[in-house]
Amino acid sequence: MQWQMRWQLRLRGGLSTIGPTRPHSPCRWAEAMAAQGSGGAFEISQRMTAMVGWGATTDFREDWTWDQAAETYALDPDMAARLR
């Protein structure tokens, strides 16, 4: 049981650091991935799937992470069009 709590804390910390640096950086990472076409869209999809899975596993509830992901990929009409 103790190891599970430590594992969840590590994953939760990973969401706080990996989340904002890669999938939410429209200036660099997201633009570079979108420019790669279907391969980049696949990479973005994989990162977002991992974030959702980690969030569910660790009960991660910091809204800014999910809000920023939505703004960067789904609610930005240019980015959404590029990822289709």
C-alpha cells in the first residue's frame, strides 16, 4: 500500500511538470508537432492520452492543466484545423 501512495505522488508530480512544458507549449512543442502532420498529431494524441490516464490514476484535479490543454488544442481553431 505504501509503495502505491509513493507511485501516485510521483505520477502526480509528473503531470505538474510534464503537462505544462510539452503538450501546452504552443510556441514550440505543439507548433513543431502540428507542423509534422499526422505523425505530430499522433504524438500530441499520445501525450494527451497519457495525461488523462495519469490524472485518473492519481486523482489529479488541478484544472489549469486540463484548461490549458483544451485551449491549446481543441479551442484554438487554427490548431484544431491543423490536427484534423
